[in-house]
Amino acid sequence: MPYLEHQPKILIAGAGIGGLSAALALHASGFTNIEIFEASSTLTTLGVGINVQPSAVLILRNLGLLEALDKTGIRTQELNFYNRLGDSILSEKRGVQAGYDVPQFSIHRGEFQMLLLSAVKERLGQDVLHLNHALTGFTQTESTITAQFSQRRDGAPASASTVSGDILIAADGINSTARRLLYPDEGPPKFSGRMLWRGCIERAPYLTGASMVWAGHADQKFIAYPISQRSADKGKSLVNWIAELRIRGKDDADLTPPKTDWTKAVDKSVFEGPFETWTCGGLQMKDLIDSTKKVYEFPMSDRDPVQNWSFGRLTLLGDAAHAMYPIGSNGASQAIIDAETLAKYLSPLLSSSSATFSIPDALKAYELERLPPTAKIVMANRANGPDHVLQLAEERAPEGFDDVYDVIPREELEEIGRVYKKVAGFEMESVNVKARETAGECERLGLRSPQEWV
């Protein structure tokens, strides 16, 4: 197929971080005919905190979003690991403090999503997003792909609609309809046996005011980190916290996740007892839990890597392609890297120098670059990823220790982090080389942060 003499029409199913990042990356590469379809009838700042690694922040910097990120999230300064007794296992600098040329951010997921959406609307138009459009199916020919959607109606049967285009990007999450149609025998996500309870509370800053606390072990863990620059500007800290417990045995053959509704608050008595005496990094876990008005429940689940993401004019992106445990702060980052990679392989279609490169070729090239590393991350996260240092300390010194190096030699401790950074693609040297090579990219493209966020 010769290069495209017209702007291809790109359909994106899903207005989460992956779908919106894909729209921004494609726009920066010269694509302007993009439509986004979201199953939800409204988009709000619901959600909890996430982390965005320097490898992904670099992409966002090059898309002109660094100023807005600085106004919204926290530049993470350090990550501290503790055992369940509060003994320090490891403390390491993060982001710019560690020597990266770009920061790591801790940020509220909902605010991050709205930030991305604001940029999408400024650059692609206010009508780019179609709410209340749940993907139900697709058909394709050699020259087009047609997406089928369902729209809910209050008090009436859902209505159906179709939209045709040149490319369909399925960024429709861990319960992706596109993936279910491509892999009908796969079934639901695989439950880890562990449940996450999450909340946010504004309080006095702790440690550096930009510190992450990771405590416990594989079957009982507590995580906390600040996520709001607006709170920091007031001398406060909006702390996102996560309590994690195993609720199903390791040998249980049932991997089906329990039914939960992450939009409904749950009773704290379900989980808070085991954390009653925990104190780590200057934080009292019981105090965080008790002071939080609403707590939400999330089963920790993922999916097995699949053999292919791209089928003709359709491809998967983000959690639809590689849902992973929230270990190593990587889910959102990998979706953003997907978006940049996809745009890289599609952009030659707008150039006459790409006379024999087709849309299916481009989507397959994207898959070939991104599927292998994300499959490795999925499996690394199942083995606890960088959190493995917590499990080693628990297994070797369950009653605590005075000096962690008596329990885990320094080289072994540091190697766990080095290996994971390499697997996940945020080794400092490679990120910094790319940061210097792409310096000034957003200025060259005339991209800037959405004005309502700065």
C-alpha cells in the first residue's frame, strides 16, 4: 500500500491515560483526524495516586506537558523500603535527585487524566471525545475498519452505533472488549489473591515532603506517597496510601477476581486490624486509615501476556495489551511508552518516503517493539519486582534487624533495583541520553501545557 495521501481517520477506544497519551503522541507526529470513544458517561477526577517514571515523563515533557505536571503532581525525591517493624531496608533517591535529567512524578490519577484530556481538546478540538460509547465489536476490510458502540439510555434500551476509520486503537483497559473478542477463551483477569484498599488524606508533610514509603512483605504491605503540588503550596501533603493484604491462599486454584466496585467506599474494619501497630518513615498507618473519610477496594489482578496485539487495522494499547500488577510504579508509564512507540511507527505513513509501508505493517512493528518488554514486566511484577527486597527481609529476619546488610548483602540489595529498572526501561543512562537528544522537542513542535492547568 502506498503512503497515505489523506489524513487517516484514527479511532481510539478508551479515554484513560493510554488512550489520551496516544492521541497526543499521534497529534505531535502530524495526525489530526482522531476521535476518542469512552464508555463512561462522564469523566471526573475520581481515582487515587499513581507514579510516572522518568522514561514516561520524558515523553510527556516532549509533548509540552512538564509545566502542567509540575503544577499538579509531586516531583518524587526518594523511595524508602521498611520491614513491617519499621526497620529501614533501603533508601534510594528518585528522579532528578537520583541524577535523571527529568523527574519522576507522584500524581492523582484523576487529575492526570483531566490534564491529558485538556491538552487533547486544546490540540484536537473540543469535540474529539465521545462519551457514553462502549466498544462492543469491530469489523474490517483491506481498506477500512468499523467500530461498533453501545450507548446507554436512562430508562430505555441501549442504542447501537458504528464509526468507520482507518485505524482502531483499543485502549479500553484490563477488561478490554477488543481483547476479549480477539481472545475469546482467555476469561477474566487473573487475581493475585491480594486486595488493595486505597485512600487519600491531607496532613502535615513527612520526611522530605516528596518521599515514598514502602513497608511490609508480599502478603501484607503498606505504601504511602504525596501526590499534590497544590497541597504542597499550602504547606500540606495530600498523601495517597495503599493497604494490601492476601485474602486468598497462594495455592488456591481460583484466580477469578472477587467482584468489587471501585467507585463505592468500603468499611475500614475489613482490613485495618493487621496494620494497627505499624509505624514506618514517620507515618502511623492506623492514623492514616482512621483519618481518611473514604476508602476504595481494588483486587490486584493482571493478565497473561498474549502472542499478538495487532490484527490488521486494530491494535491494543496500555492495560488492554499488558495489564500488570501495580508493582514497580509502572502501569501508566508503560501505556505512555506504548503511545510514543505507536506514533513513531505510524508517522511514516504521512511521508512520501514510505511508499510500501502499510497500516498493518506499522501496527505490527509497534507490537514487535513493545510486546516483548511489557511481557517481561508482567512476569517480573508477579515475582514482586523491586518489592522483592521486602520479601527477602521478611524471610531472612522476620523479627527485625539492626543492620540490613547483615540480612541482605549490599550488592544483592542494590542489584534487585538495577535489574528491575533495566527490565522496565528506565535505566538512568538511557533515559538521560534520550532526554538530551530530544531537548527542545516541544518548542520545535509548538506544544505547550494546557493553559487551565498552569
